[in-house]
Amino acid sequence: MNDSPQADGATALRDASPAPVSYPRPRRLELLDVWRGTCCLMLVVFHASMQGIAHRFWNDDRPVDDLGSALLWLAARTWIGVPIFFVISGYCIMATLTARVDRGGAGEFLKRRFVRIYPPYWIALAVSAIAIILIESKWPGVLTGGTFSILHPLELPFDVLLGNVTLTESWRHCLGGSPSSHLLPNTWTLAYEEQFYVVAALILVALPRRILTAFALFTVVAMSGKVISKLTGIDVHGSIFDGQWLLIACGLLLYWRIHFARGWQVHATHAALALGIVAHLRDPARLLEAMPNHDIDRFVAFAFTLATSLTIDVESRIARWSVLEPLRRVGRISYSIYLSHAVVAKGISHAAWRAGVDSPLETMLVVVPTCVLASIGSGVVFYRLVERHFIPSRSTQKPATDSATPASEVESGLPTPLPAGASLALSATPTIEPNRASPQG
């Protein structure tokens, strides 16, 4: 025993220092990749059918009177993959933050997010820009015309180009300059995600022992910002204060319910989610509108969160269903499909439309399947050549049989790396990271 004053001081200092933060090891949702794949395919279907959707429902509001129009009506709702993805993202980022409290902190979190997101995005942006220039020089308007319009890179103002490169374009216009315009229309969701990562990192720095509490407070701030913007007319569209944060908050709530809630707290969580569903049933007609709106956004987010919570005890059994394996494989390359599918789906669908393949039945039975297969193919190529090089190695991770997955596999709702030897052959594949685009052109 050392009784020196220096030893006593060191002991006192050690005793006074904060205790290590202890969070439960994050549970990886077994159906995570299945949901990613499902959402990704839904959004490809939406973008592939947007020419017909805009013509029949957005512009003319024509009735559903045959099989083709019924299928097109369903396709017009497939953008709901977006709110589901935001819920998943909220859950995954919360899992990552609790894992990062004592493993590199905010700096490591942002570094990993940057490497995982930006390099593949920049490569996709560059390749897409070249493809757009070449295609438009041969077939003018096939990409830049119609609905789900893709911008010509040589016609972008400098501030718009900078906003696209930095993934700030969704909210840059709030500070002035040119109107917001995404070179790839679907990437507004990724620009929104980047804002979420910044908020998450700030919370990890400021309140590492109260992450969920900090997110709850920020949810109040974000939704207050939405109310204030509506009352004052201040444009916050595309920023984290435009109401979309509530979808991410559902994912945060799901994380709390699974890892912390017990007894009455679980029932209270379910009651709150059910109340959210009912609140957005106040005008059921809004949920049937063909045009995307916030009521549908939130209804789907609340419903998905509640359903996931209620089925969490049987999720692992459902995940073992072999019929879900194709969706799981698509989910694992969903970021590659998200980045590469816009030019593919737009080019094929609009070219077919201009060639006269434009009836609802032709759109749903010929154009959409072609776009889906081509988008999956482009995703496979992009994954093999680009994305997989920016995914953390699995060599230091625990085996996949471990029910709790390391942080690198749950970050941001992005796909997990494929297991060694896994095939990406199209014959084994039946995608956002998913996205939703407002009608353009």
C-alpha cells in the first residue's frame, strides 16, 4: 500500500472522474437487410413508373378502371419506402452512437460515416454526370425531360454544383442562392441523412451519457422549428426542421423500446405509436392521395415502428424464411442501387414512354420489370467496383451468429457487407439507399 500524498491525490482524482458509460450491446434487427431490399425495390418501381403516374394521376387524376391502372395506382404509393428507411436509419444510428461512446467518440463516428458515404457518392456523381452528357448528346431530353427529371451537369449554377458535391443541396437554398436542384433527384434523402449524422455527432460530444434524452429534446426542437416555419413562412424545406425528423425519431423510439423499455413502458410506447397512427387518420382521404404528403409519411413511419416492436420476439424466425433471401441480397447492395439506378431507371422508362410504350399495363408489365432488373444489375457492378472498397472489413467482427452486431454493421441503415463467398448473381436476386422524388418537369 502506498500512503504518499501523491497517491492519495491520484486516488481521489480517479474516484472523482466520471464512470465509464454503459449501454446495452446494440441488437441488430434480423430483418434489417430484408427491409432495405424491400424499400430499395419499392423506390426503383416508383421511379420507373413515374412517367405513367404523373400522366394518369398527378396531372389528370383519372380513375382506376382496369388492371393496368390498378397496378399503376399501387406503384404510385411505393415511395413509402422512404419513411420506412428513415425509421431504420434512426434505429441504426442510435445503435452506432452507443457503441461509439467509448470507442473513438464523435471523431471516429464522423470519419466512418464520411468514408462510407462520400467516396461512393462522389464516384457515382461523376459517372452519372458523364453518362448524362453522353446520353443527352445522342438522345436530347431522354434524361432531362419528362417526370423525375435529371439535370444536365453542364447547366448547373456553381452554388447548385457545390451543394450537390457536398450533399448540402437539400437545405442550401434556405441560406439563399439558386433554387435547390439535385443532379440525381433521389439524393435529397442522403442530404437529409447527413444532417442527422451531424446532430448525432454533436450529441455524442455534448451528452454521451444521455444520448436518448438529448435526441428526445432535439425532437422537440426540430418539430418546434417546423411549427415556427409554418407560422412565419420561413422556408426550411430540405432541412432537418421541415418535419421529416419525426420519421427518424420513430427509429430512435424503437431503439429505446427494444433496449430499455420494460413492463408498462413497452405498453406506453405502443400506445404512443398507435396514437400517432390514429392522429394521421383524421383525414383518411389524404392517405389515398397519389401525390406524396406528410400524412402518409408519418402514418407509415408510426405503423412500421409499431409493427416492428410488436413482432420483435418472432423476428428471428421470420428472418430465416428462405423466400426472403433474395430481398436480403438486394438489401446488402441497396446503397449501390440507390446511387446508380436514377440514370438507368429514368433513361429506360422515359425512352419507352417516348417510343409509345406508355399504357399503364405496358408500364407495369414491361417497363418497370426492365428497369428493376437493369437497376439491380447496375447496383451489382457498382458494388463490386466501388462500394465494397469502402465497407469496414469483417475480419475484426464477431461471427454472424452473434445476435448483437458490431457498430460497423448497423451504422446509418446502410447495407451490411456481404458474407465472404456470397454470390451477387442476378439469377439469385429476385435496389437508398432509397429515395423519393417530387414530380418535376
